[in-house]
Amino acid sequence: MDAEYFTQEIYKVAKRIGNMKLFNHVFPFNNTEMQMMKEIIRVKEEGGRIISSDLAKLLGVTRSAVSQMVNKLEKNNVVMRVPDEKDRKIAYIELSGNARAVYEDVKQKLVCVMNEVVKKMGEEKIKSFIENAVEFAEILDETIEKYGHLGLPKLGEGLFGESSNNQA
């Protein structure tokens, strides 16, 4: 077993998947913006409303990143900030006008793409890939947590533990 080889190959595949711009081919929104729209729709369908900080948690990004996305999408009349009736400091993020229909159209195009992938690769291989990827991610998380105490430097500490401020 060559762990270094596996690490490099897994990194390449993960990076390639992570860099896929599924939505940019058919719509001028990036993957995170589309995911944000999906979360807004999901929360509304559940009878709720969502604020920026909750979106940030769900998307795994900073509140600043959500604010930038909301600003961009608000400028393009895709989302709007709706002030809370009781507390004007709270603003809910909602889809505007026909944004839901546009989102559903993009989602349908993605389904067509995935249908083609499944047709070429086969349902069993796709299912196996997903199961194996989930298992791999879980085991990797457990292992990283187990060995996280090895004293490796944190970002900004420099290679040998000294502060990045002290480096020449």
C-alpha cells in the first residue's frame, strides 16, 4: 500500500469534484449561491424564515460571505432582505419574484446532466461511489480526530511552531 500515492490521487479527485462549476454552465450563479437559494426555499417550505447567520452555518461559510452573496443577488433581484415586523434589526432573506421558477429550471437542467452521467456510468457504480465516498469521509474524520493531537503546526504558526510574525 502506498499511502502517499492514495493521498495524492484522492486529493486530485476531491479537488476536481470541488471545482466543478455545475451551475455556471447554465446560469450565472455559483454553486454556493444556488445552495443558498435551495436553503431559503427549504426553510420557507417548512413554514419558517431564515436570516444570514443561519444561512452561513448551513452553507459552511462566513456571515461576511453570505452578506456578499445576498448583496449580489439582491442587486440582481433574486433575493430580498425583509425586516422583521417586531425587531427591525433582524432581516430575513427571501427569494424575490420569479427567482423560485428560475431556480427550479436550473435544478431540472442539473437533473438532466446527472441522468446522462448515470446512463453512461450505471446506477450501481454511482451508488457504490457514494457509499464508498461517505464511508471514506467518515473514517478520515475519525482518524484525523484521533491523531489531531500530534502537534502539527496550525496555520500561521510557521513550519516549526514559531509565530509567522517572527519569520524573516
